[in-house]
Amino acid sequence: MNNFEQFVSTTSESHLPAQPSTIARYIAHLFDQGKASATIATTLTAISFYHKLFRFIDPMSHFFIKNGSFSQYIKNFSVISH
């Protein structure tokens, strides 16, 4: 969770509760760093766990994240951020 907290600290957003758009940008960030899909999946599981632990709505349950609809978003974000 620390890496996610560090990532979010560079924005004006909150890590708990996190918005699905924040999660999508974080996925793009991990992808750009060359992280393996298993590492990204483990990271998302941890973020989900902390949201459930503190009784926040789990951003992983959002349609945008759950169904992989963020793939186009990641492509667009990666182009914009470079």
C-alpha cells in the first residue's frame, strides 16, 4: 500500500477512499514502470483489502476497473503523461 500512497501523494487525491479514476492512473503508472501483471494484480488486491478493512467502497468493484474498461484510458494516459 505504501507505493500507492506515495503515488497518490503526488496528486490532490486521497488514497482512502480512492476513486476508480485514481486506480486507473495507478495501473497505468505501474504498467509504464514495466511491472508484471501478477504484481499489478497483487497490488490491486491489497488496495481492495484496505478499502474493505476500513469499510470504504471498494474501487475495484467499479465497472470501469472490474471489467478492464480502463485499457483505453491507460493508453490515453500513457500518451499524455510522456
